[in-house]
Amino acid sequence: MATYNSYYSTTDTTWANWCGDSGTTTATDTTWNHWCDGTADTTNSYIWINWCTEGPVVQSSGSGNTITLTASSPRIPTEEERRQTRMRERAERRLRMNRSRMLTRQRIVAENKALQLLEDLIGPEQRKVYEETGRLFVKGQKYDWLLRAGGIPMRIERDRVMDLCIHLPNRHSLPETDNIIALKCLVEADEELFRRTGNARSFRNRNEKIDLQINRAAKAA
Amino acid sequence: MGEMAVLGKEGDTKFMWDPKVDFEVDDARARFDKYIKEGYLAFHVDKEGNKAKPMKKFDPKAGKIILTPAPTGG
């Protein structure tokens, strides 16, 4: 049980807001009247109904400048309310799953379109290798490059390779293969701009695994 | 027929035009200029496996054009 008095409650933020920050919290305030003068006027009020149905049941007694609030334990939802909550949650879950499936389908369709466009550029043999390995060998004016789906391009040198971080700005919202197409076009058309745009990462020595990737992709090119 | 493929979220969007039909060429040129203004890069490509070439101006006889957002460093 708690007892509130309008005079000392003016320092309370909530109360101050209710009273319009005026500091005047006399019983003549409309809000105060509603809250203090019994529930007869406020039982139909939206705020009152929400307070009574959503949270603990609040009962008031007293009037004028002093009001006593008694909060009981939280109300337990009825079986019907629980059933409706379950149904609503189930419907929301279904909606989320459908939305997710639809997005997945759209991504697959978009990726297939991108693969078709890539095939127009490189032919069916090289596409097959790309689909199997996720690697595309591209010859620039100065260097050979290995473009990697979901990864960053690799500049191929005699004994070592260098990773160059470059990609489309909105890469993750586009089909992965569109990123590869864009990089392939830029390497071929303007390798200097490609090198300037990308951020160079560390050099790595070529090893058997890297050689295997390079050779397979280069053979198909 | 000329063909312009613009890379986007739903895969590429294709625009086609007949180089002999003026209004189709004008429409394709307007689209090309719009994307270039937005910062896209244009490449002239072919099916013979030749290297892509950069394009600054629309050429109705280019055959196939790919427009991509400009890549950025990661």
C-alpha cells in the first residue's frame, strides 16, 4: 500500500508531467480530480481500463490532496485469453516463416539470373567450374586474378598471392555472382582502377591448395 | 538488337533496343545516362569471350552493355 500526496509528489517526474510541469497539483486539476474522486468518472476512461486490465489491479481511496493506492498481485489471464495469445503468436510465427521463404526464393531466382548473365560472358564450361569451385580466373592487363564467390579477389604472382579487398557497395543485397561479374568487368576494362580501389591485404606464399584452385580455374578460362 | 543489363537486387534487369528505331535508341540512351549519373560503371561485353571494355558514352551499336554499381574497397 502506498500513500501519495499531491504536494510532495510534484517532485516526481511522472506526476510533474501529468500536471503539465506547472508544479500546481491541487485537487482542482482535472486529472487529479479523476484520480482522486473515486472511480465513478474514470471507470470508462481508456487509461483507467488499461491500468486495471493490463497490469496489477489498482484501487484508490481518499480524496482531495491525498490518495491511497492499493496494488494487488498481477491479474492471471483467463484460459480464453491464453488461447488467443497462443493463436496470435502462432500466426505471427507463420508469417515470419513465409516471409523468410519468399526472400530465399527471390534470392535463388536472382542468383540464377546472375549465373545466366555470367555464362553469357564466359561460356558454359567455365560457368560449370565456377559453380563447382566458386572461383573465376580473370586475366587483367598486368596480373592474373582469382575472383572468389563470397570471398575477396586474389592477385596471382609467381610465388605468392595477394588478397585485395574490393566488392560492390551493396554486395550482400545483390546476388553473389553479380559481385563477381562486376569485378570481372572492372579487372578487364580498367585493372589500374581496380587495384587503386581495392585495399591490399597481406601477401601469402603459394601452396598446394592455392595452386590447385588457380590451376582448375585457369584451365577452364 | 542492343541489350543493356543493369545489376540489381533481383538479378540483372535487361533493356533492349533496335539500333534502327530512333525512339528505342533514345530511351536506351536516357536510361544509360541516368545510371552513369548515379555512379554506375558501364562495360561493353560480348559473347566471344573478349575482355570487357569501359564505356563512357552510350553507343547504340555496342551490342551488349553491363551496368554495375562502382565497386568499393573493403
